[in-house]
Amino acid sequence: MKSRSIAVNIGNRTIGGGNPILVQSMAKTDTRDVVSTVNQILRLEEAGCDLVRVAVPDIESAEALSKIKSKIHIPLIADVHFDPLIAMESISQGVDKLRLNPSNIQDEEWIKKIALAAKNRSIPIRVGTNLGSFKKKPDNPVEALVKNALDEIKILESVDFNNIIVSIKTSDAILTVRANEKIAELVRYPLHIGITEAGPKEESLVKSSVGIGCLLMEGIGDTIRYSITADPIEEIKAGITLLRSLRLRKGGLEIVSCPTCGRCEINLFEIVKQVKEEFEEVDIPVRVAIMGCVVNGPGEAADADIGLAGGKKSGVIFRKGKAVRIVKEEHLYSAFRDELKKLIESKK
Ligand code: SF4
């Protein structure tokens, strides 16, 4: 199938053109504080972050970029608003991509100068349009957002700059989906998708998954960012989980567990919590079913690599649907953990 978008390189990664969808986040530190910023980015890398953006609100932050870049391993993106000189400094510091907001750098001549500087360094520019950046809320937000992005794209294209990524975000999942559907019909540049200012963890997980998930199901979106008012690691975990749920990324531990009900006679919450904590980092594909009783337990276990179904203060452990052990509740987690470890070893 022909890819919707063209491929664009960001440092050592490529998005669009049918390449795997990348998960990104943004550091939440003061960019001038190189040590804290690098430490947070290294944690993000460990969690599976593919691309990282930092805020560059002033020249001092821009001047810290090359130091940060020299200590991290994933592409570094400078997020610049208002001041074109900060954009120019960020480019000369060697960032891998620049994000510009068309609503707040409007001087066409400056945008062209920035584009030429980015072209000299072969780095892409993301045209990042947010509804929140509009001075007055437009009557037709979808049309206004798309026009805003297209106007900026035209300026970049006028100096033969095509190394473009586009994002259109709002804090409303439905508006964001509609605007991205529209821009996806009009341009073939890769799309960065997400719901902006999506709120605290629980709210954002639902709202962002609805918005990003709808678009990905339509084949729209080349890199994703969950915006969560929390540790940025949560954004990466959510992004990776979504991609796995949509079968757009392979690998990792998949836990199928029941909500429990009056039939459950073991502490299933605790077992699931322990499995998640201990095996969260596994990156080979392992499907684990942890079920409260025999109603759905054996059925789910049949589809899983390893399963557990609760009984009377005990549990049955399954491997590929076959019962291998019956264990009393007090030894259930340790027995299940041993079996799971053996399975992971055998899969490596
Ligand atoms: S698997 Fe058993 S314990 Fe779990 S929700 Fe279903 S019926 Fe209840």
C-alpha cells in the first residue's frame, strides 16, 4: 500500500513514508539546566522515547542545546516560539529538528531565513499549529487551523524547503481528529499527532487515546505525543501501550487480566500489580493472562503464552493453554513468576 506521507529524517530516525510510528515526549526541565535536562532525557530514552523536544524560551536555553545534544542518544528537537533569533541560534547549536508555531512567528522574511538555515543543516521544521495560540478563537476552528498550517507551509515551500513535518493540535479530541483528517488530505508531509493540554494522567490517557487512536486507525499520523500533566515517562508508556494495542508496535508484556468479581477468591489485584512492576521492562512479545476464576480463565489462558486462573484460595498456572501447576494462594505469585521467567528465557 502506498504510504500517505513522505519520509523525513530527524537525526538518526526517520518518520513518515511507511516507517514505524515514533513516540516522543518533551522534557519538563529548565533547558538552561543542562544536568537536569540530560538526566530527564536519559530516563525518557530508557523508557523507549524515540524523539525528545525541549523548550527554548530564551537565548541561554538555545546556547545549552549543543551541550545537551552531546550527552543524549536520541534526536533533539528545539521548541521555539516568538523569537526568530532563538530559532537561528538553535539551528546553529546543531539540533535535529525545529518546531515553529505559525501563530507567533509571522514575519515571512524571518521564516524564510530560518528555513534556509535549516536547509543548510538538513534539519526538518515542524509547523506546529495549536488552537490555543490563536489570539481570538476562530468561528471555524478546523478550517482556521488547517489554513494556518498551510500558510506556513507555503512560505517554507517558497524557498524550496520541503523538509517539513506538520502538527495540528487542540485540547479537544474531536476537533483535533477533524483537523488532522483535513490536513492529511491536503499534504503528504509526515504528521505529528496528539491532543494538546490533555490534562492530568487519567483524563489525558482517555482523551489522547481516543484522539490519537482514531487517527492512527485511519492511517493518519507518523509520530505521536501524549501530553500529560505528570512525569514525562508516563507519556512514553502511554504512547508505546497505544501503539501495541493497535498492533503498530510489536514486543513487550501484554497483560490480559479480568476486573474480578464475586467469584474471585484470590488477591488478583496484587498479583497483577506485582507482574506489571517486575516485568514491565520486558521487550520481547509475551502475552500473560491473569484471571480470577475458571469462568474465563482457561479460555484466555489458551490464547496466552502463560496464564493463571484463580480457584479456591489457589490458582492454576497454564502454559499455552495447558495446565502445568496447581498452587496454593500463598505461593501463587512466586510460582507464576518462576514460570514467567522461564518462559521469557526460552523466548530470548
Ligand atoms: S474471570 Fe471470573 S473472577 Fe474474573 S471477572 Fe470473570 S467471572 Fe469474575
